[in-house]
Amino acid sequence: MKGIGASPGIVIGKAVIYWKDQIDILREYVENPDSEVERFRVALELSVEEIQETYSRFIKRVGPREAVLFQAHRTMARDPDFVGQIERMILDEGINAEWAVKQVSDDLIQLFDHMEGDHMKVRSDGVRNISDRVIKLLLHVGGTDISNLREDAIIVARRFAPADMAQIDRERTIGLVSEEGSRASHSAIIARTLEIPAVVSAAHILDEVENGDTLILDGESGMVLVRPDDETIEKYKGLKERYETFKKSLETVRGERTRTLDGVDIILGANIGSPVDLDDVLRNDGESIGLYRTESLYLDSDHFPTEETQFLAYRAVVEPMAGRPVTIRTLDVGGDKNLDYLAVPEEKNPFLGYRAIRICLDRPEVFKVQLRAMLRASAFGQVRILLPMISSLEELRSAKAILEEARAELREENLPFGDVQTGIMVEVPSTAILSDHFAPEVDFFSIGTNDLIQYTVAADRENEKLAPLYSQYHPAVLRLIRTVIDNGRASGVPVAMCGESAGDPKLIPVLLGLGLSEFSMNPSSILQARWILRNISRKDLASAADEALSLGTAREVEDYCAGLLVALKLVH
């Protein structure tokens, strides 16, 4: 059975079907609706506590970036319209709380599912998550417990929500398979962070698999074999052993310089969400922080964090990096990441709306506090400030003007700061196309492929139905990347990449051939990327990059990249 490889690795094990209780809710009339409202409120409060516990556990296991969705769930559980509708139905109709929760939730889920935009999907998932929690608490029931497995298992599900990923038994979960999902979904990114082999979009897998069936899962090719014969098992045991030997061999490049065969030095950095992620960066020998997402400071607070709070958080990363570059992205909320204390108007398509730099320019007093904190942290190391979602020169110039105001204030107050470079994330096609005009006004570019892909091909990266369209191999995306790199080179502006594509082994040779000089990725991908780069030559790959960009479809490009790895003898 073929799906989409979401997290590399080969595993052989027994299937555990992850099902969620299918609960039949009956409409019942109650004698005391006021007591029923109170019963609902108790269950709702307990569900909020569960969400907070899940959020805290996720922060420790995975990181703040992947935990932000639970903040959205908590916000929905506190939404007065949502809660009010349920309570009014209980009181007006004199019915049981379970029925009211289900009816109101189903109506909202249906409404959100028929509206466009990732933000609506996040709200739909939030309602579904809260509804499930509250109903189970009201009825005192549960589902398959994947947090305490009795033996090593490959978990098979229709889909994995981030909340599910927070529950899995990390020690005994050796693989994940789902009928739905995409490589760019939050759950797939979490699987890669946890280094659990995973396959998504394996259609009808639940029709083929039963609990206890032997499965073979190849998280790179996307193959899932159900009840394989002994000969096939032996074959894949050999492939699994080769893969694990390869992973161990990557230790030989630890501490080595990332330099290609023809002497080109490359910077290999890591993406992080908070200071707690720094251990992973140092353990995996990261040469820089290519992207420090600052959202967790805001999402994990009930007010805008103070300058001192931010300064200490940034310094906690900058200082241990001991002079290695730390690229700190300014506040990037909106879309699927909203703050309870920031009044953001309801939008039909928030990913194209009021978010990121647009919020910062609209709230310069909030923006300047963050910039001052970043500048102060630069006194303890090499800091680069990264501006997200820039789509026009006017936005860039306005942001730089506020940055200059922050510098002037610190000078007047005799607060030290270093020589800070300023760059922009290239994640909007207009910016890529006009990168020759942006180049003279910035110190560096950083290509954010996650959003650049979805904006270029008009495909929501969280929409499973659009998974075949959302591809880092799309030739239009690669052509935009080439445009940015060429324009950066012509102006002497370094170009980095901080999206998921930067850590894709199949894409690395082509990106090198295009001239990319800095890659930033999940810390767990760094050693493999270094091994690849040390075994290839930029000058030999220029023509290969041209060939990839001459193709017309994402499938053709992906097949070409896979064949190139074989030709370069980089297949483990």
C-alpha cells in the first residue's frame, strides 16, 4: 500500500488501531436544567485543564511551535458564544448536557468546514477536540490508550491530530500510519521532530489492517506492507539494518566543517521555538540558529511579554551559541496562531489577512518592545533580525524605520547592543519576484518554503485533499527559489532557507546546485544534510539544477531528484 512518506525510517512491528469511541448520544429531558448547566461547566473546566496539561507536555516533548494549536483549543473552550449556545440550549429545551454539546459542536464544525482558510480549519478542529473531551468527561468513557502501550507498536489511525501526538507512548511507538494527512501537516512535522517513522495519506489502510497484524513501514518511500510473508520481512530487515548503520555512520561528520567537495562552505542551522530547543541544536552540531520563532513568548502569556522577559529569552539562546549566528524572527501571529489579548477581526481568509508584519506595523508600540529586546540581546552574540510576511518595499521600509527608532532609544539610554543584520523572509511570491529590488535594502534573505509553496500553488498545506498539490518539488516553487538566489548573488546578499524543504535529502543537491549557501532545518536533520553536502560538488550540480527546473510537474521533479541521489551514490 502506498502513501506519502512523512518521516524517514524503516520499522517492522505489530499494528495497534487507534480508534476513538463512537458514542451514541441520546436526547434526554432533565428535571433540573440549572444542575445540568453546572454539570456541563464542571466538565468544560476539566477539559480546559486537560488541554493545559497537554500543552505543557507538548512543550517539553516537542517544542512551542507545535504546541500552539492547544492554545487555540483553550481559547475556543473559553469562547462565550460557544459556551453560551450550549448553556442556552440546555436551559431553553430542558435537555441533557451531552446532547447540547454535540448539537452545538456539530453545527459549528459543519459551518467552519464549509468556510475557506486554514483559520477556519483550526477552529473546526478546536471545536471537535473540546466536544470530544467534554462528552467523554460527562459520560466517563475513553478510547484506545496510546499513551501506555504494552509492547512496541505501529499505530494506525484515520488521522493524527496534534493532541493525539501529545498522547503517544514515545518509548513504544515505533511507527505511525494514517489514512489522511500531508507531509507538511503539523502532525507530520511532529513525527519528524520525534524521529518516529511515519506514512500519511495511506488510503483505506483501516480497511486492510486489524489489531496485531504485522506491518512493514518505510517512512521515506511511503510504502506500508500488511501481513508480509517471511521472505519480504527478511528483505526489509536487511534494509532496516542498512538504514540504522547509515544513521550511526553520520556520527563521523559530527564536528566537521560543512564544506562541499569543490570547497564551498555551507552554513547548516536549526529552527527552534524557544530556549528549551537549544539542547537539540547543540546535540546535533548546529552551526547557527537559522530561525528562532518568537511566538511562544506571546502565546504562552495572557499579555504582551515585557521587554525584559523577551530580552532574557533571546539572550538565553544567543549567549550559548557563542558567536554563531542567531536569526530571530519578529512576531508572526495571525492565521492559525492568535492571541487571546490581541483583538483580531474575524476574517474569511486570515492567512492572506491581518498577520505577522502587518500586525507589527499596525501596533508599533508592541513591535518596538520586541526590537529593543532583540537589539539588547545582540550585545551577547551575533544576532540577525528576520521580518516575516514582507510583501512590499513599503512594509520593509516602515519596519526598518521603527528598528532605527529602537536603536536611537537604546543609544540615548546607554544600553549596549551589537551590530545587527536585518533580513526578510521570502514567503510571498511578490517578494520573490521583486527580490532584485529588495536586495539593496536588506542584509540577507531567508526563504520560508512552507508558506511560499502554499501561496504559489494555492493549496492549504493542512488540507489532506490537497496534499498532492502542496509539494516542495513543484517547478514553479523552485523557479522562485532560483530567482531569489540569483538576485541575492547579484547584489552580494546571502540567501538562506528555513522551511521544511531545507532538510529534504532529495532536494539538497538541487538547492546546492541553485546556489543556496545556508540551510536551516529540524535539528535532527542536520547530520544527514552535512553528510550529503560533504559528498557533492556545487559546480557539478549546476546542470542538474537546470534539468530539475526544466521539468513541468512536481512528480517529474521528485522522481528526478530521487534518481539524482542514486546517481550520486547518496542512497543509504
